[in-house]
Amino acid sequence: MLDLGRLRALHAVATHGSVGAAATALNCTPSAVSQQIAKLERETRTTLLERRGRGVALTDAAHLLAGTARQVLALVEHAEVALEEQRGEAVGQLRVGAFPTAARGLLPAALEALSRDHPRLDVRAVELDPPDGLDAVARGELDLAVTHDWVNAPLPVPEPVSRTRLGEDVADVLLPASHPLADRAAVTPEDLAGERWICQPEGTICHDWLVNTFRSAGREPDLAHRVAEYETQLALLTRGIGVALLPRLGRSALPGTVRAVPFVPTPTRRVFAVWRTRAGRRPAVTAALTALRACWEQRDTA
């Protein structure tokens, strides 16, 4: 009989393309994945991985077995969901992901509520950018994730995933207190023409929103500093360097040297919880959704 853990290892290598990436997804070492694959090769008397340069490639037999493994793992998940649903209690392990500001401004309260109300639920959390969190849910590496997109930069949702909107998160323009526009009631792209922006790196949803918004106004923003961490952006602002766009969710109190000014058009992120559709009946998933919705309503938006 084929061992489920070994099939899971092969499926992870097939999905992620390397032993190292599979190990990261499975939260184990590359050596452990390699050992599982080696045991599966002995078990099936078939070569499953071949050396290709510094990496490995799946053989034809491995691709065939990986397809079967995907089906088996789906059936196992279906059985686990059915059993948990029958018990009607949120138990077992729940793997949750959230983008950085949600991990800071929403997830701690939700995890506290789950720990208090469902003591037999073992929640494991990881911080991931929205596209990565969505992909991890679709691949079965996470049970649920909190993601976001912007109205003019929507995030496609793959077919095996369901989602519910938690709400909307507004972003403000942050300016050094000494900036001539710092005391304005609101600012527009025209007001900020020629400013040097501190922004997220290229390819991120926040970066794309900023560029698309200015281009729709017929202007090109000067992206002088590309910084992933909002706290680092804030550190630059306290020194009078540049201007930035920061969401309110998870934003710490601003120092006196920085001002938040509303931006027109209002930058609005849509915040979602996503999960695999076939796991939506799990009491653990429904409990997490309930906690996230409640904590969203109670979040600090100052």
C-alpha cells in the first residue's frame, strides 16, 4: 500500500518544482522530502526523480503518480472535512495566512478569539503577500488566507477557491509635517505631481495601484524609493524624505513629524478571506471566518 506521507512529498515536488520548495511548503527539511521520495521509489520499484543540473526533474512515472497523489489527497481532505463536520466541533490543525498589515492589524485578535472559543483548534499562522496566500490556499498548503486587492488592480481568484469580503481598508498619503501640503484637507494626483514617492516594490498590488492611479490622471509618479516594509517607509518620512501611501489597517500611531492626508480619489483596498471551496464546511474554517469578521468590525482604524 502506498504511504500517504510519501505521496504528499511527491505531490509537493511536482507542484513546486524542486525539493527545496516542496520542503518549505511542507514545513520540513529538504533531506526529509528526499528521504520520503527515496522510500516511495523503493516502494514502487520506480525511478521518480532524475538529476538535471543542480536540480531534479520528475520522470514520466512520477508525473503519473503525482496526478494520482493529487486525487488521493483531495479524497483524504474530503474525508477529514466530513468527519469534522459530523463532530460539529472546530478541532485539529488550521493553517492560516495573512498579508503583512492584516497579520499585524487583524490576525492577532482573531487568533486570540479562536484560542479562547475553540481550545482544541491548533492554528498555525504565516505572513504572505496576497497572491502568494491565494496560491497557497489553492494548492492546499493553507486552509484559509486573508488577502486584498485594489479596485483598479483586482486579484484573480482560481476556481477551487471561495472568498468572502471582510470589508474595505482606506489608505492615506503620508507627508513629512514640514511639507507644504501637510495641513491640506485632501490632496490629488495633480497636487503631488513631481513628488518623490516611497512605494512598494514593482509587481506588488500597492505599487500597481499607485502607478495606475497616476497614469489615469495623465501623470507618471516618480518612484524614488522602493521599500517593502511600511515601517521602513515611515522611518524615511520621519526624516523628511519623500511621500508615501499607507493603508490604515495595521498602521501604528504616526509620530508628530508625519501627517496623514486623505487622497482623492480615495485609495480603497478590498480585504477578503479565501479558502478552498471543498473545505468550506469544516467547522474550523467557519469558526475562523466568524472570528475574522468580528475582529474586522472591532479593528482600530485610527
